[in-house]
Amino acid sequence: MLKAIPLPIQSRATPERYRVSTTAVALSAPLVLISILAVLLQQAAPAVTRFGPGFILATSWNPVTLNFGALPFIFGTLATSAIALLLALPVGIAVAVVLAEPGARGLRGAVGTGVELLAAIPSVVFGIWALYVLGPLVYTHIEVPVTQRFGFIGVFSGQPRQTSLFTAALVLAIMVLPTLSAISRDVLQAVPRGLRESALALGATWWETNWKVILPAARAGIFGATVLALGRALGETIAVTMVIGNRPEIPQSIFAPAYTLASVIANEFTEATGQVYPAALLELGLVLILVTFTVNIAALLLVRRTTEPGR
């Protein structure tokens, strides 16, 4: 007579250990962020104590008199990132629509490879290319003609320059394009194929299918791709530093030089002496984290609002 072999009783400790380990790994990311903030706050304490909350709204930046303010750099960071997204968003979505198309494999392969190769180019190479190629082209064919014809408009007034806020924004738009298009492509490919087939069966054209069916179904993912691209634009340093002009003031025109938070830290940190000057630069790092955190929270709230039922 065969005897039943008792099965081993699964230990209840295994799921518990798994839960504890995954929780610890998940908590590591916010702990790293908290530690970074703590170190920055400790090192920036002399500037925080001296300038207080007025540091964010002050417009002067004078290392000689030790008078510092972050507002011009906040404006430059937000302005370049906003213009870059305005330029990159339609191109990135158009590229994503082409790459997500079921047919035209040859075209999809060529376009997809070209866009993905942009992500492999170092930012300093983008800066060199923009300084010697893109900057002169933009100055000759965009900035000068626009200033001559529309100079009476404030944002297009003044003397155009090859190193300007607009040139930096254009470089950023090219740099965030791979992130925007690749994630948007994956989101569009994840849309149920039945939606496309149903729209085509009802007589919708290719344009109507994508514009009225596919893109609305993927809007949450496209917003997420935009948030990631915005995060890349806000923190970019070297390429922007090489072409933005590095002038610590709020520009009156998009064709004038400007400065960003990341650029001023990279440019001046090695030259900072004393106690207040390096602390002011480190406080700019805190402001950059605050700006990035605020923009991302606002974007996530917008994504949640657009994905609510009935919208």
C-alpha cells in the first residue's frame, strides 16, 4: 500500500521577508533624496541665514559685494524648459505616431534609429554643435529676420545674439526629443488595436483615427512622457551653459542672453571663495530641486485631472 508523502509546509516567513525587503528598497529612493537635501541645506546654511526667503525673489548677483538672488536663474530655467517643450512636443508626438504605425516598417526603422541615436550623443557634443552650427544658423535665419519684422513685440525686441535663451531652448528641444518620442511611441502601441480597427471600420480616415481615437486614449501616457522630458530639460547643464550667454539678469527678449540654475552652479562653483559665495551656489541647488519638485507635482496633478472619468 502506497503511503502518502507529506508535502512540505510553506514557511510564512518567506512572504514576510519579501514584503520587508521590497519595502526597504522602495524607501531607499526617498531616503537618498532626503540625505541630499540635508547635505545641501547644511552647506547652504550661511546663505540661507543671511538672505532668508528673499533670496528667491532677489534679482542681483554680485560676488564682489556678496549680494545674491535666484530670480533671474529661476526665470531662465523655466523659460528655456517651457520653450523647449513647446518646440519638442508636436514633433515628438508626430514621430511617435509614425513609429507606432503598424505598416511602413522601413520608414519606422530609419526614423526610430535616428531618434534613438540622439539619446546617445553626450550633452557636451550637443553644446559644441550648437555653438558652431546651430547658433549661427538660428541667428541668421530666425533671430535677425524675426527681430526686423516683429521687433515691436517685446519678446522679439532688442539686439539678437548667437548665444541666447532661444538657442538654448532649441538645443534642449532636440535633446528631450528622444525621451518624448520613445515613451509616447510605447504608449501609443499599448492602445488596444481594436480601437483603431473599429474607427477604420466606421469609415474614419487615418488622420481622424489618430487624432480623435488613438491620441485621446493615450493622453495620460503622453503627459507622463512630457513630465519626464520636462525633468530632463530643467536639469540640463553643459549644453545650455555653452549657448545661453550666461548673463545673470531677466532678459526682455527670447533672443537675449540668460542664465539657468544649473549653469550658474557649473560655471562658478570652482571659483567661489569665502563662506557666503559657495553657500549661495549651494542654495541655488536647493532652489533647483524645489523648482523641479513643484513643476513635477503640478504636472502629475494635471495628469490625474485629465484622466478622471468623464473628462
